[in-house]
Amino acid sequence: MSAQEPTPAQPALSEQEMEALDDFLMSDATSSEVMMLDQLDGFFTALASGPSLPEPEAWMPRVWGPSASDAPKFTNDAQRESITDLLTRHLNAIVWSMNQELESFEPIFDLNVYEGDEHEYLDGENWAHGYMTGIAMQRDNWKKLLEARHATEVLRPLYLLGSPDITGEEEALIETPAQREALSKTIPASVAAIYKYWAPQRRAAENADGRTAVNETPNISRNAPCICGSGRKYKKCCGADKAAE
């Protein structure tokens, strides 16, 4: 099944399947540039929440690393097919989850414990790096949001935790585990806002392809709160960008 067509019959990976995928990603069959499970989850979420969902031949190579030499060394065709199936199903499950249960979407974050501190901290840094990689892979397609008013507010936790180009002043905002945890907890709301922002474009693309969009965002009242989470009315925020087009 194509990653373009998630269905209720395409369940999320079981715990055992997730472990099998994690084991392969960490094995000697992959290069040091391969995405780890949390980074992969962020990468797939960017694809699922963005303006369009690329075909597997576009995203699959990037999972393994930035260059062709990072391609994994499968032992046989059966292993290749098995890992490809796990990757595709995990992406499908994210697409389905965001279509059906956006407000309860749960990213796969690290949990870290530090010496002398009993608290177990959420850390979405690797996840956010995967998400930013997904944006970078389709940067031209994301340009409309990246240049929209108040985009900084929506992208803030993803940018601070996941971008390699932050300033020294910005690095001070993610120095401590508590700072990273606080930002990580705001990521689901940012992803939901991004998903809603692109919903009309995804729906139009799906209709053009002869597919039916599932539970996408309806037309937004211009007096409703903006979908980007800025707190402003839609007509004074992202709706102003659309009106100007």
C-alpha cells in the first residue's frame, strides 16, 4: 500500500515491530548518519503534517543518511521488504493518527535522567531535528508557511530544538534539561497548528488525485482564533496572508 493512502486497516506498529525497526536502525547494517527512531518519527511527522506527502522513493533515501553511500546493507531481499514495510506502515500510522486524533497526537521523545537529579526529562531535540529535516527536504513547498506572519511562533520549539543554525543567544534557551523539556511539551500544539495550516492545500491535492481527504480542517471563520496558535483572530493573522494572495 502506498504511504499516500492510510486506512483504519493499517494499524500502528506493535511494540515488537517498533523494537525490530529500532534494532535495525542501530545495527551495523546502517551508517552513522541513519535516523534513530525518535528522529525518524519527527521526520515522518513533518511529511504527514506538511503541504504534501512525498512518494517513498523521495523520502526513503533520506532515512538512511544525506548521501547515497549511507544506504543500508540488507542481508537479503526479505529483510529489505520487511524494513521497508515497517517504515511505510509507521508513516501511514502517523498520517492516520493526525487525520483522526490530531489533538491527542503523541511524538516519540527521548526520556533522559541526569546524575544527581531524580527527574526523568522529556527531550524532543532529536525528534525536532528529524522534523526540521523533513521541512528542509521540501523547503520550496513549505515556503508559504515559513514566510507567513507569526510563523516564528508556530515553529519556535521545532526550530530551537531541531535547527543546526541557532544563534548563541538561542542556544541559551535550550541549555538545561528543564528548558528542553518545557519546549518539547509545546511541540504537539505546534504540529497541530502546522497540520491545520496546510489542510486546505492537502485536501486540494488529494481531490486532484481523485482521493478523498479524511477529517480535514473545515473552512475557518475569519473571526475564529488563528490556527497558528498566536491568539489573534484568523483574519488578522494567517488569514491575512491568504486574503493577500
